[in-house]
Amino acid sequence: MDRKKQILCFLVLVQRLDTEYASIETSDFNSICAYYQQFCSITDGNNPLNIWHWQALFAVVRALTGKLKEEAYRIIRETCEDLHGILMDSKGMDPPQTAMALTTRLLEGHRKLMEVLYEKHNEDREEFLKVHNIENPDSKYEIVG
């Protein structure tokens, strides 16, 4: 499929999903996660391998607790709000411009969400080292700069 058709197909799928935005309970973490996960799957072309990847990723996101869960929720909610806003403001916009705006905002949301998951990984690692009474190997090295 040529690039223009891919862009148009992407926009049709995204706009179809966006029609559900008004019915999403954005104050509910699981609802907004499910919506965002669908958005992510569309951007990957609904490829079964990629869908599995997103399912695994969002299982980790849904398992977050405390301040990390709050931060992930804020990131996902704001990203979804912005994506909806881009689509609402796209009337008369060139389709490639709309697709680029959506993709750029989605990637920004992914980056921020990955930072939260990286922080969770570091917390888990520290807890593992503490529970097993293992000295943090990173503390043995002095960074000279």
C-alpha cells in the first residue's frame, strides 16, 4: 500500500476510535488505559504481534500503584485529551499534517509513559537488592566527570 493510502487508512481508523472518546470514563484509570491501548494498536497497524506487545505493556501499566500509577494516569489522560483535540481541530487540515500531529503527540505520550515504567523498574530493582541483602553494584563505581 502506498504512503498516502496508509495515512488515510490510519486517519479513518483513528477517527473511528475517536468517536468513542465522549463515552470513555476519563476519570477511570482502566477505561482510559483501554482506550489508549486501542489507539496504540491502531498506530501499529493492528498487527497481532504488536497487539500482544501492547497488551503486555499495559498489563504492567495497570499493575502500577501509588504515585507512579497517578503519573501514568495523568500522562495517558492528557495524551488522549490532546489526541482528541487534534482530531477536533483537524477540519480542513491536510491529512499528512493531521497524521504527523497525532503521531508526534502519541510518541511524546509513549516517551513519558516509558519514563514512568523505567522508574518502576528501578524501584523494583532496589527492592530486590534490599530484600536479598545484596549491595547495589552501581554504588561501587565512582563517576568522574
